[in-house]
Amino acid sequence: MDELKQSRVRLIFDNANFVRDLGMQLTRIEDEYCETVLIPSARHRQQHGLIHAGVLATMADHSSGCSARSAVGLDQDVVSVEFKINFLRPAIGDRLRCRGSVRRSGRMLVV
Amino acid sequence: MDELKQSRVRLIFDNANFVRDLGMQLTRIEDEYCETVLIPSARHRQQHGLIHAGVLATMADHSSGCSARSAVGLDQDVVSVEFKINFLRPAIGDRLRCRGSVRRSGRMLVV
Amino acid sequence: MDELKQSRVRLIFDNANFVRDLGMQLTRIEDEYCETVLIPSARHRQQHGLIHAGVLATMADHSSGCSARSAVGLDQDVVSVEFKINFLRPAIGDRLRCRGSVRRSGRMLVV
Amino acid sequence: MDELKQSRVRLIFDNANFVRDLGMQLTRIEDEYCETVLIPSARHRQQHGLIHAGVLATMADHSSGCSARSAVGLDQDVVSVEFKINFLRPAIGDRLRCRGSVRRSGRMLVV
């Protein structure tokens, strides 16, 4: 993958305070794909001791955003307009991995 | 509103580490309704300087959850199974308020 | 409301075979708003005798589309890119009414 | 796959007037999976000549419902509570195929 584009994707990560603050790491960048990892700790939990839905949503949103960024031109940028998330099972474990990939890249929208 | 139920809603808030860590405050509890407030700071931002979508999603999710908790029996609990969010405009400003309300309370699902 | 724009909204309705075939009627057009009506019959039902979710989704989609069309320029057109629907209660009754309204009208997206 | 369960899935199809009326056919049933086919005609179109989003939503909803029915007990039934759909590209062509599969089958919800 193009190094310049890779650096643009990385910038989305490095310049996002909230994502750094959460402890998310960008572990892989490919064309229209990226992976992120989070080591959950006590602060990421909700009232039942599970990882908070908002943490999962943040990972999903930002990982998708990174993969979308890799799908558009160097001079273009992306911003989230909507997402839908289903929580299929309780998030536990000592390492969360999130995979973001592009299903369809259009002129105005990337899904 | 019943004080005991109100305290149960408050517990959802007080016991959720991630929500406390973000700085969210529960400012109002009514039947099937609640309001939360967040004073955004630098750490809540994404790469363009806006409030991160994940912060908004966390507020929306947790505020909805609190309103749902107020709609079910004292001996019942709630957990998020899914949500959809549209980002209608950039989140800026020095105070975010989120209103959670119940549209439909069923035996198994609250929307 | 501008008559020319009203006629453009009506065209979305009149030229949509599937909507006419279903029996949907456009009963009201305003700026960023429209109402449609369907008189349900046996053919609209699913296996439990309720109105099929697909009928409700079609009404919601097309009514939203009409309201969105009224929100954009005369020389612009709209097409559905996504929707989310919650089925809050069983659809019964002898007259279904659907209200479509615009929450946010942007340059590229209307919600 | 169990023949009795297969027949229950088929019933969801055969007893759904709207689905029969549209011309949808159930072409494959497996555990937690099914396929449906629709031969589009003029009546399925919207104002631009594409297959109407409501037709696609109906296929997606009903095919998912069939796969969900195959995932629950013989004495249980399913009903749609919500769905989200993204329209990734214009639906054209002379044969639409829809694949429904189960991602997660819980006690109360099937996704």
C-alpha cells in the first residue's frame, strides 16, 4: 500500500485525542482495511463490568473511518455521518480487536 | 417519580466507570426519560477538533439506557442490544446535553 | 409551498410503479414534510396476518424520500442510501398513515 | 437439516401474502441460512427505473426472518423488531438473489 496514503490514515489516528485517550492502537493498515486493538481496563467498563457499548462504538467508528480514509483520494477526507451497531455478545477478555473494512466506496459516501 | 426507581437509574450511572471517566453527568430523571450533560474538553475531540462520534454515541447509549431502566420493573435490568445514530451536524460548543426517552417499552425490548 | 416543487414531489410518487402497485397515496405535501396513506388489504399481510414489515419499510422509505425531495433544489434529485426501522408494535387497522419529515438537509445528504 | 424445521421455515414463506404477491421464491433452506430469489418486473420499480428500496428491504427482512426461524426451536416463532439497510449500488439485473443468515441466536433475539 502507498506510503503516503498510509501516513494519512495514521494521522486520523494520531490526531484524534479521544482515541489516544482511550488507549486504542492502530495495528494494521491496508487498502480499504485496518485493524485496531484496545487493552481494556477498569475505566472502560459499564455498570455490569463489561466493556461499555460506547467504547465498542468508538472502536468500530474510528476503525471504519480509517479504512474509509484509505479508500478515498489523498486530497479527500472522511467524517462519520451515521452508523448502526449490534451488540452480539458481552465484551469481555483482555484484548479487543476491531477490524474496519470498506464495503462500497462511492463519490460522496463510503460504507 | 418513585424514589427507589430513581435510585436504580442513578446506579446505572454511578457504577459505570466509562461514563464517569468521560465526565458525563446525570442531570434529570423522570419516568421513561433522562438528561445527561458533558462539558467537552480537548480529550473528547477527534482529528478535526470536533467531539468524537464515540463520545456522542456513548452519551446517546447511556442516556437511552437510563431512560429504559426507568421504564422496567425494579427487579429488572437493561443492556444495550443495538443502536443507530445519525450525525446531523458537527458537535461543537461548551456543553453537550443529551436527552434519552422511551418510545416503546415491551416485555423484552425497550426502544 | 412552491407549486413547481410540489409537482416534483408528486412525480416521485406518480412515477414509482411499486408504490402505485402497493396502493400508497400521497395525501399531503409541505416543505420538508409529506404524508402518505395506505388502505391495507389481504395482499399486504405476512404470515401472522399483520402488515408485512416490507410494506411499512416501503412507506417509510418513500415518504421520507418525498419529504427529502421537497428539501432539495428543483434541479436536484434524491435516492435512498440507507435506513433503519424499528417495529414498535404490530401494524393492524384499516388505514395506515406515514409521515415523512426532514431532520437535516445537507449538500449531499438529507436525513 | 431437520425436515420438520425446514417445513416451518417454508410456512413463513407460503403464508406470507405480501411475499407471494411480490413474486419472491424461497430457493434454499439450511440451518441458520436461506436464499430467496425475485425476478424483477416493471411493477417492482421506483421512479428512476431501479428496483424499489422497499422491494429490497422486503427481501432482506423476509430472508433474514426465515434464517432466524431455522435457528429457534420448533415451538418458537420469530417476528422482525428492527433492521438497518444500506443501499450500496443500484439494483438492476433480471434476477435478484438474497441471502439471509444468522449472526447470533440468543434466547430472545436473533441477529
